[in-house]
Amino acid sequence: MIIAFGNPVFDAIRTPWVSTRGRVLSGCATNAALIYARLGGNVTVVGRTGMDRVHDYHAYLLDTGIKSETEVCGESGGFGLDYDRDGNRELTVLGRAEPITQIPAEIDDARMVFLGPVMQELPFDLIRRIRARTRAPIVLDPQGLLRRTTGDGRIEHFKPDGIEEICALCDVVKPNELETRILTGVDPRQDLDRAAAILRGWGIATVVITLAEEGALIVDPEGHRHRIAALPTLAIDSTGAGDSFAGGLMFARVHGHPWPEAGRLATACSSTMIAHCGPDFELTLTDARARAAGVAVTTTRASAARVA
């Protein structure tokens, strides 16, 4: 069993190919949990949402076999997401749920813990408390730690003070290319090895950097560099691409697969999700393994870091 911390959001999405009717369930922790459950794993999601959506949220998770530990608050979270044809997106805040305060007893039995904030709902003190409560590996997607709102309700990205310490508490940190640049000051498309070396220099055992159509890089605790190729996919809606990658990665690792195989399964899951809009799509472990077989992986020793 894994436990995933992060608020659900209810998004309005518009891409060149599709637009949602109303708002659809999303969120980093939610999306990763949906993938993990569809592959056949047991998962509990911890988050907060408003009274207006809590019933539907719980019903949806129940239908997918996911257990929830939900604190009700005054407002449900959500974003408006507008994508252009190059995959760039603009986020507008439609609602913001309050920070999570609880650490459920299930953490004592967790084989892995996922931290997937959408926007500042995992205070640093809570992350420290989670680390103190469990010896299970912690996987962090830092996206929501690097977001704040502007006066007009739009999202801007920033590097918070103390983020290096928080990342070092986690066993795996998985930023995308934008988040990598914010964290390290290095564009990973220009110098991927240097960006990964900076993150590992903070004390992170395993660094996973996702690069959209350029695939992903995993640098493991032994210093092996696993370059994971992307599967060519028409991205109908790339919302949740990194979240679904995390879900597949965690499932593979919990079930004993080495990093290259974990990267393959993660890529298969991500490519499946982005070919659809919203959380409703078919995915089985058999299908994911079949897709994963087509993912190319190149493994080398990590070169000496250039962290100047």
C-alpha cells in the first residue's frame, strides 16, 4: 500500500483538441493514485476539498478502489488550464483548498509515500512530520511547492526558501523541466546532467527529471544514468502527464522492478493518460506492460558533476 498526500482539484481544461464540459477531477496526488490503483495497487489519498464536491470526490475514488482520508474545508481547489499547440499552458486559479493537517495512521503500513501538492497545501513542517513518521521511501513531485498566486489569480513559479532541505528529506524527487529550471537555475534541455547533479548535490538519492516529448532522465543512488525515451503520442490533454508517470514509477518500484523497468512502465502510463482528457480512461497492468515494452532505455554511469 502507498499513501499519497495532496489536494484534489476540479479543473476546466481547454486544449486545441478538446475542452471539458464543466470541471473534471485532477490533482497531482489524485492522478498518481488513479494510475497506481488501475495497475492493481492499494492506495490511500490524503487531501482537502470543499463540502460542495466532497461527496462526488469520495464516490469517484470508491469506484476506482482508492481509499480517501479527506478533511473538508471551505472551498474546493481547481484551475483553469489553457494549452496552445506547442503544449504550453496558462493556469488560472478557480479555487484553493486549505493546507492538509493530518497524517493518517495508514502511514505506518505504507510501503511508499507520495507527496504531490498542487499549490502550497503541504507545509514544510508537515513534510518534516511525515518524514519523522515513516521509514518508507518518500517520492516528491515538487510542482505545488513552487507555485503561488498573483493579484489577478494567475499562477507564478518561484523557488521557496528551504526547498533544498525539504527535497533532501525525500528519497526520490521528480521535477519536470520547468520545475528543474526553477530549482537549479539550469535549463535541463541545455545541460541535463548538470541540472541532475545540482539536485543530487542537495542529498537527494534518486533524481527523476521529465522532459515531455524528450522523455525522462533517472539518476539512481548508485549514480547510474537511465535515459528513458518517450513514446510518440498525440497529447490531447497533457494535464497529469507527470502525475501518471509518478504513479507508474511507484508501482514498479514497490513491486521490485529496477529503475530502467520502472521508467518504462511510468512512460507507458503517462503516454496513455495524455491521449485522453480527464481521469476517465482505460488502463490495465497488461496494457501498460505491453506499451512499456516499446520504450527505449539507455543506461550509463553518471558523469562527474559540474555544479559550479
